[in-house]
Amino acid sequence: MNILIAGGAGFLGSHLVDAHIARGDVVTVFDNLSTGKLHNLDAALQTPLFSFSEVDICDPLPPTGSIDIIYHLASPASPKAYLQRPLETLRVGSEGTFRLLELARSNRARFVLASTSEVYGDPLVHPQTETYRGNVEPTSPRSVYDEAKRFAEASTSAFAREHSVNTAIARIFNTYGPRLDTADGRVVSNFITQALAGSDVTIYGTGKQTRSLCFVSDMVSALMALADADLPGPINLGNPDERSVLEIAQIIIEACSSNSPIKFEALPTDDPARRCPDIGRARSLLSWEPVMDLRQGLDETIQWFRLLNQPK
Ligand code: UDP
């Protein structure tokens, strides 16, 4: 199959690239390298099945050969990254999404939107089901990401209705693993970097807020199952193993054999208090569920961070 992955130089996108190449697919990546990193594609760039184009999907898109599946993963994705790029985040979720949907329409391609648990905002329903409509403050700093993704979901649904584009919406919950950007400010990358350096592990707020962490290989298999299915979604993809941020800190400090002290800092505006996916739909419709245990996934991630720090 011919696969286009917009945002394929990012953390999740690059793993998706590798998995499709391993399956024997021909893969093209469009990425403007705003937050993506070319070195995430080092392995892919060695294969003849792969091509990379430095493309901003908000600009007119270059010609492509015929495409069977388009994945739209192009967006800053960590809170630090999107809060630093508010207008860029809104543009890629709106204009960028439109351009990719037009491309899917002209190619009669399957279109998979990487949406997010952030569409639920600070959720009042727990765990979050796909029927929950969310609790987003439309003008807060975080809204640039939440509303861009909500607009992208609305656009995707409208292209399906109006132009019969074969679309799917994946609502992706917190994902971690090797290739996390060490500087993107996310909970797992911050805590591992801090614990390995022996510096303070920074917990924002009380640490009682929860997240549910999914290992990247589980997320990749979910996205591929969704692409191969004939389902529109929206469908939650994530690991329902819910933990407090304090617990995540303690596990990482222990797994790194670190003496780092915990330091409590201010909670960012509108930081969701609880987040856990209800994955009933994914289980029944995709026959998918995550298999990686949190401690084992963190060990693999820590190992990757350790190798990064070794002198070349
Ligand atoms: N967090 C934290 N310390 C950090 C980074 C993040 O306590 O150094 C918290 C953050 O406030 C949030 C959770 O960890 O409650 C997850 O944050 P992340 O930025 O990874 O993603 P989010 O789930 O908020 O999109």
C-alpha cells in the first residue's frame, strides 16, 4: 500500500513509519520539522520504500503518486510545544486538515485523523467515553490545541458526509516510549531526564491529577488496525491503566535507581484533573487492547534515554 504520514518525523509518527515499512508498504512523510526531528527517521531513510518531504501542510501540497491511506499526525502535540506555537497549532488543525482531506478526497484514500483526549478538556465524565462531549474552555491557552483538534474532527466528519471521504477519527491518549523528545516538557520525558540527571523531579500541582500512559508500540498497532478497518470512529486509543502523576514520578525515580528529590511547582492553567480512556469501542470494534505493562514500557524508555546521554 501507499501510505502518506503527515507529521511522520514526530515521536508517534516515526514509529508508525517504521511499522508500515516493516509491513512492506511504501511510505511518504510530509513534515515541516517544527517539532518533528529528521533523526527519528534515520532507519526509514535507509530503505528504498521511504521518502521524506519537508512540507508544511498549511501550504499548497506537492504532487504525490496515488495514495491508499493518509494519516494526519501533523501538529505540535505536547502542552509546552503547542503553548509556544498557538497560531501554528490552530492553523495546522484547520487549514492543514482541510488540505489533507482534499488530498484524501482526490485519491479516494482512507483518512485517519490523530485527534486527542484533549477534546474532552478537563473531563466531567470518568473514564472518558466517545459519547462524552467534553469540557473545554474555548479561550484559555490550552484551547489552541483542544479547539484545533475539535475543528479537525468536525472537518473530517463533514468531508465524510459531504464528499464521502473514507475517514476515521482516533482520540489518542497520553503515549510514551523511545524517541520522546527530551525537551518537549511532557511528564514522562521530564521525569526521566530529571531522574537520570539526579536533579529535582518537578511535579506540577499536588501530583494527585491522573494520566493513563500507553506505550508507543501499542498505539501504533491501534492506529494501523483503525486504518485497516472500515470504521469512522471517533474511537479512544490509549491504556486505561490510570495513575497519579505522583505515582508516575515515584515509579520513574525507582526505575532509574535515582535519588532525585520531588519538587512541587505551580499547576499549569486548565491542566485536566483526571484522564482515563474507556476503550470498550476499541476492544470490541478493533479487537485491540494495549499489552505493554507500565513498568516494562518505562524501563525500555529509560534505556533509550540512557543511550542518548552516552558519548558517541
Ligand atoms: N507534569 C508534571 N511535571 C512535569 C510535566 C508534567 O507534573 O514536569 C504533569 C502535568 O501538569 C499534567 C501531567 O503531568 O498533569 C501530564 O502532562 P503532559 O505535559 O505530559 O501532558 P498532558 O496530559 O497534560 O497533555
